[in-house]
Amino acid sequence: MLPVVIVAGGVASRLRPYSEERPKSLMELEPGLTIADFILERFRRAGLSPVYLVTRKEFAEVFRSKLGSSVAILTVDREEFGNLYMTLVVNALSLLAALLFANGQFLPAAAFSYLLGILDGVDGKLARVRGILTKFGHLEHSLDALYEQALYASFALGLALHGYGLLAAALGMALLLVDCFVRHIYNQFALTAGKPLKHYTPFDRTFAFVDGRRNVYLIYAVAFSAAGHPLLALLAALAHASLTAIVYFLRAACHLRELDEREGTAQLMRLSTHSRKR
């Protein structure tokens, strides 16, 4: 079972007056088939469940009447949710996941952590739905980093305490270091170039689909823990993170060097070096 979340809280202002009668997700693509029906049918075929739908309070009853009990309806009120609400909830729940990891319950901990990752994406989507994107809300990235690193550390600690010893501790330490390096390269490039690395070129956009990240590492944790080899999850995550670090570093160095050439900085440095030698 893999849970999914549908964010359906927009007012669809560009579809007025049609959206005044019903939410956009309940508009029909063809007679008898709404957008929500279309999406839910594909989730059903893929075996994805449970399904959560997040919407505004004023839309909740119409969704419940149309979709029935097959979908859990969650409501959000414009004044009740801050940008960091879901992130704070996820951080609190991650303590339970960390305790499960440390206690050696690797499969339940990994599955629960993966679900937390899905929930963690809700706050940003809710902010976009409500049209409220604040600078304060960007602190969610720092809180995300905190709970993700805590999960990796507790996973390694649990392995070390339950028969895998110093090897697990060493792999966990290496994963934390490499993952922090990846984050720093990504953030430093965005600050320097004014554009995220994953949006820079077609190659970077393509690599973003396979780069190392939390949900990929947690899939390793779920899969290898289910197979009875949780230590391999840590090894696979470290290998994936290392590949990501190498690609990110080389791509960032290449792009920043090109920016220097374009802006004349490299030429100025060469002239300065040549004048000193003379």
C-alpha cells in the first residue's frame, strides 16, 4: 500500500462562472466522468491507497457526496494554516520514526518515514493553493533538513545497536556528510547563479528525476528492510548520494565557470595574473 495525496483546494478563478457551482476537480471531462474520477481510477489501477484529498472547508461536503468513503477528505482553512504547519507536524512525528529506527524496527520505521515525506510536501502545495507564499515559509527547508538528517542518523544508530556494529555507524556518518555536501552545492549554486541547478539545462532537468534525495533513500530502506538486509539500504543510499554529489559538483563548476567567462570575470583574472608576473 502506497498512500497518495490530491490537493484540490483552488478556487479556479479562471474557470468562472463554471467554477462557482462546483470545484474544478468535479468538472466533467465527458458526461459522467469528472477530473477526480479520472485521477482516482488511475490510482486504483496502480494499486495506490489510501487516497487523501485536501480541499477547502466549503468544498468538503460536495466532495464527500460525490466521492463517497473511498477518499479521505481533509480540509484546510485559510486562516488556520501557516506555511510551516505541516512541516512542524512532520518534524514532531519524525521523532517516532527515529525511535522505531533506533529500536531496530527498520521496516515499519522506513514505511512511516516515507509517508511523512508525502505529508511534508503538502504544506508547500497548500501555500500555492491559497496564494500565500511567504519568506518565513522558506524555513521549512531548514526544518526538512533537520528531520531528514535525524532519520538517517537514527537508521544508522539502530543498525549499529542491532548487530551491524561500526560498519553501520561508518556508513551512516558518510551518508550524512555526503548528503550535507549535496545540499550545500545545490543551495550555493542557486545563490550564486540566481537559478536552481536542476532547472539550468536539459541535462540538469533530466538528472533531477534520478538524483539522490530523501524519498529515494527511504525506498531503499523499505525495500532492503523488507528483504531482511537493511544494511544494504544504507550502502545503496550512500552510493546514490555520492553519485549525486559528483554530478552536482561537476555541473555546478562547469556552469559557474561559463558564467565567469560570460561576465568577463575569468578574462579579468587572467589579465591580473599576467600583470603580476610582469
